[in-house]
Amino acid sequence: MDLDAVRTFVAVTDAGQFREAAAELSVTQQAVSKRIAALEQDLGVRLFTRSARGARLTIDGQAFLPHARELLRVAERADASVRPGRRALRVDVHSRRIASAVLLQRFHQMHPEIELDVVTLLDADVGAAIAAVEAGTVDATFHAVPVPAQQLPNVIETVRVIDERHQLLVGPGHALANAHAVTPAQLADHRIWMPGMAPGTEWADYYDELAAAFGLTIDVVGPSFGNEVLLAEIADSAELATLAGEHTRYLWPDSYDLRRIPVRDPTPVYPISLIWRDDNPHPALAALHDHLVSTRVGHGDAEIWLPSWAVDSARRRSSHG
């Protein structure tokens, strides 16, 4: 199958017009029309209907689209496999607000010559993220890894690079609003609101174990309407509080007067690992790994709390060197 024709088909689909697709591909509109006609002849179906409003996919075109995109992804991975460093390093940070995105930005600031493609697989838990790395959809991802190394796919490597400390986030009317620091034991009498947390994810497992360890009430009832709504609700409440990572970036109006209070004695720590394929030849991947390992911040004499699976994972991986 002619990949130029497939690439043109996807470009027309995304642009909605042959003319705009031609401009995107830096070819003439006539060339676009010829490529689409040849592809339709090859497949034996019509892919588009054309009108004054532009080009719309037929039913056959809709059926072909996901396969066309996959063909292009496979072609890109095939080309990249023999051209290490030709393309940007594609890294999933899960969310642009959290510690992994902050650290990746610092890496970019220290290594501006390395081109990055930062993506967010927002709905992906660690299993889906590892599958994306294994398939080559992304070069690396950041997630907590709640299983020992022996249970991961053979090609997958992980190293813990972030120990994200918790802070309590409350409004000005909350009973703990003026505290300089709080202990997990002090939180046992307060409602920790984290709506919409998906059960079965590694972060849900983490908070289940945290709640059991310190007798916390973590309320996940209700849909999540986004961080903006969550912050507004907490700002207006004398009872609601939530937990946030030390490096999580939140923005709110000054009128909210929200307070970020360190949690100590012990400090709950959410462990985040860099995950990648051991046979990925991209030279920037090694640079990212070395940077994260060398800049990982320790805890000194501070007492911390880690989930049991993080302690086990660290012990088993260290036993393998």
C-alpha cells in the first residue's frame, strides 16, 4: 500500500478539505486528489464524499481511518528504529500538573538541545502505560509500579526517580488552615476529598493502603468536574480537604486563600518510576535516565511512609543490581 497515499488520506481527514491537506503536505491540490483516487481504486471503495463544505469520510473511510493511522505509526517506528535520535523523545507524564512534568521540564531546561514530545495518557493506569511503552507508542512514561520487577514484561525496565511528598490542601476556614505542618494521625478526624478516583488503579491502591495505615477517611464519592471545581469547593468549605503532591502545580484566584500544609512524622511519599523498553536505542532516553537518577532528592533524616509494594519493589530490584 502506498504510504504517501495513506498519509494524504489522514491529512485530508484531519484538515477536512483537500486544499488545506495539500498545504499541510506541501503538494498541489491536484496531487492530493490523485493520491486519494489511487487509494480508493486500490481499496475498491469510496473514502470521501465531497461538498462545498469540504471532504467527509464515508462509512468505509471511517472504518479505514484507525488502520491508516496505525500504518503510519508503524512506518514511523520502523524508520526510527534505524535512525536513533532522528525524532523527538516521546515521553508520557500522565498529567502536566504533577511532579513528573515538573522534572521533565527541568531536564529540558538543562538539555535544551534534546527535542522532547511531551504527551499525557490521562486515562492510562500503569498497566496501560506499560503497554504503550511496550508497543512503542511512547518512549517512556512515569508511573508508580505496584508489582515486582519479575512480573513486568521482559523488555520493560523501571527505576524509581521521584518520591513525591504529600501536602494537605485546605481553605482558610478549615480547622487546620493555620498549621505549619500536620501529621497523618491528625488527619484521621478530617474528611479527605478525592472525588472520581478510579478503583483498581495504582493511585487508588496507594490511597487505600495510606488510609488503612493511619485510619484516614478518603472520600472518593461523586464525579470529578476537574481541579478548578475541586479547588473552589475546598476554598469555600470548613470541612473539606484534599492531598496534593509537593510538586503538583495548581493555580487559583488569590481570593481562595488556599493553604498547602506539609504532612510530616511520617511524610507519606508517592513513589514514581521512569518506565522504558530496554531495547530502545534513542540516545536521549539514556540522557533522561541519567539525569533523573542523579538528581533524585533523598529524605535525609526525615521519617517517611511508603506503601508496602514500593518497599518490596525497591528491595527486589536492588537485589538484582
